[in-house]
Amino acid sequence: MTVMGMKKFKHVLSILATTLLAAAFAGCGTYTPPENPDNPDNPDNPGIDTPIVNPDPVNPAEDVFKVSLVWNGNPFTQSNYSGITGIQAQWTDVETKEVFRAAFDKDGVAKSPDLDGDYSVTLVNLPDGYTYEPNIYGASNDFKETRISLYQLTPISLNADPYAGAPFAGERYYVLNSIGAYRVSLENADSKVFFQFRPDKNGMYTVTSMVDVTANEINPIMELYNGNSQYIAPTPAKTQDDGGSENTYTKNFKMEYTLSPEEVGGVMIFRLFSTCRNADAYPMTVDFILDRDGDFANRYDAAEDIKPTEKFDEVASSILNPAGTFTYCARRPGVVNRRLDQKSVKLYDDGYYYYYDSLTDTRLERVYAQLRKRTEVSDESFYSGGHVRLYYIVGADGVPKNYEEFIRGADGYGAHCNGDGVYPVTEELKEFLQAYSVSQRYFNDGNGWAETEAKYNSDEDSQWMFACGYYAE
């Protein structure tokens, strides 16, 4: 392979790696989605989450490397932005890291005639009120012209009234009224900024950070919360923090949020902050894009309806109504740090789980699941409210399943519980509880709801026991 061929090969790898790191963090104002040549008839799906390396590469007629700017599908020139001559294009050699710069002229073009090789292309002195994706553009001897799409930032301001409810009482937050490009300021390492967005239509929404990975100094983090304008759950439902390693400290995130037709009116709440290698990086600004990636069908209608196979009418009263007091597994005598451990129980031939003596294989107390009352982990029971989200689960096989009939149906488990609201654990009930815990991230490297609120601990395979207990005399 020639030296030039090797440089081109390395350039492809570099651009590919940079593209994989790309994601979204941005500003505020009128949002103008980029052109989508692959799908021009679908403006709801501009495709900003699938960046293209050097979109629409062109070899200019003159033998020179060129960068032009595009906004709202039109050239970005002095006629629509008077300060364009203060912006510079920057070519960074992929191999040597040598930097070359050129100013934009009144026609919105920057030129450099003396380049030879493979380059990543970025902007210096970004126009006021605009942002762009800094990690996806490149140039080479084969494709010397680069067109960079700009996004206009959407203005935002802090909500006049802070959250009223615990645990974030007094916290100010931003209300986002539309999809768009946004910018947030972080004053110091303790700055964590809340945002609230109430979509007016169903769809697949994404929040993507746009931090330049070249400097490799800061790492954006996003937390997605359950809650509303008055109350936020104290622990995030999802966290995306992909950075940390020495050579790739900066890793942009992309958080997905799906909203079915039944959920329209709900509030998307998230918090953005960043870590950094050097405290001198503060204060900093971080850009992100809130986007809608098209319709999201009624996922519950598409899910497989699961019904129980348990023969409830054949269950003996002594099994359903044992003597003693219902006690959660995490509080069993001898259990350390409320640790759940399925190795202490097993399925017997009568179809139910029991504690047992592993040395003698002696069957001990039968295991029951709390279905009609709240557990120590959750504020609501599986049987309360009729919230569909309690029953819709995507299991390990990737197939969406709807467990509403399984739990709340006239012939479901919830309808056959005893006076304490519990039913003995069968294999299918165990599988539901396991899938539910995983879907709710009750156990998440010490940050899950069960771990922070109930102080439970569990390995991956034992977390189904979060709702389970036994009867003790």
C-alpha cells in the first residue's frame, strides 16, 4: 500500500471512530433541521442522529481545499450573517495533527491551497447563536470540498418557579417547548441542570450531545428521570456516561425516549452535567440536540399478550393461606445487607419455589410474591392504577410482552392472591418479576431504585426476589 493509500485508509478509520463517538448536547431558539437527501419527504425525520462523514463530498473545479457553510438548506453568507468573516475553517491532519486555518469570505467559503492528505474539519469562532456537529466532517485529496451544516440555537430561560416537591425542592429548571438545538452553561463541577419537555405528539425522541472530541477534556453525562413538574424520583431511571478511559475521555451520549399515543401529555425530565480532567475548563457550555425521529406506534397493541398457565382452582387453601407472618426475603434472619440470593431457594415438583437446606435438600418455607400491595422497593403495586407501563416488558429475547392479563386479568395472578396480597411463586411468575426488575433498573451498579431506596442488594439473576417473601411463625 502506498503512503498516500495508507493515509487514506487511516483517515477512514479515524472518521469512523469519530462518528461512533458523536452524540448530542446543545442550545436554544428556532430549530432548523438539516437537509435529509435520503428522505426529503419526511421532515419529521431529518436524520441528525445518523451523521454522515463529509455529507455530499464534492471535488471543486479549482485544485484547492474548500469549506462552505449551510443553514436551512441555503448557503450561509455575509448577506444572512454579517459576522461570517470572523469564522475560520480548521483542517487537522489525521496523522501529524498539524493544524491549518483559513477565514471565510463574504460568500461563506474558506480555502486552503497548500493541503495534501487526510484531514478532519472543524470550525473556529463559531457564529453567535449557532452550533454544529464537530465530529463528523473530513476532507482528503479525493474529496477536497466540505459542506458543514449549522443549526440555529433555540433560546431558553429558567422556569420562574422551582420544583416544589422532594427530593429536589428549590431546584430551578428549564422548560423546552420544542425540538431543537440548545446550549447550556455549566459554572462548575457541581452544576447539574434540569430540563423539562412535554411532547405534544407521540414519537421517538432523542437527546444527543455535541462535544468536540478532539480536545478530550470534558465528558457530558445525561440522566433521565421519572416524575413531573412537582416531583422527581430521587434516582434516575437511566444514565448515560460513556466516557472515562484515558484516550477517549470525551464520549458523547445519545439518550432515547419513546412516547406512545397513550402517553402523550407526559413529561420528559432529564438532567445534564459534565465531568472534566481540568477544573480550569469551567465555566463551560455544552450543546445538545433534542430531536424527534418519527412516529412511535402503540407498542402495547403490538406486544404479545401473556396469560398465566397456573391452574388457580386447583391450589389448596393451605398453600394459599399459610400460617405465620409474611416477611420479605431481604429481611430473612442471617441475610447480610439485605442481599437477595436465589441460591437459597429452588423450584420443587409441586410447581412452587421454596427455601431449602442445601446439605440435606430439606424443603423449608414456600416463597410468595407481593402483587396487590406496594413492596419495600416500589411505591405502587402491580395491581394498582391500571398503568399499562407496569405490564409492558421487553424481555431478554427482545420480544415485547404485555403482562396486564397475567397480573390484573379476571383469571390473573392478582385476582387469586390471599388477604396479604401475595401468591406463591411459580416459574412463570418468577420470570415476570425478573424481567420487570430488569426493565425498571431496580438494580443498577448501586444506583438502582431498590439499592438506593430499599437498600437491597442483588446479583443479576436474583433480582426477581425484590417483591418476594415467606411466612414465618
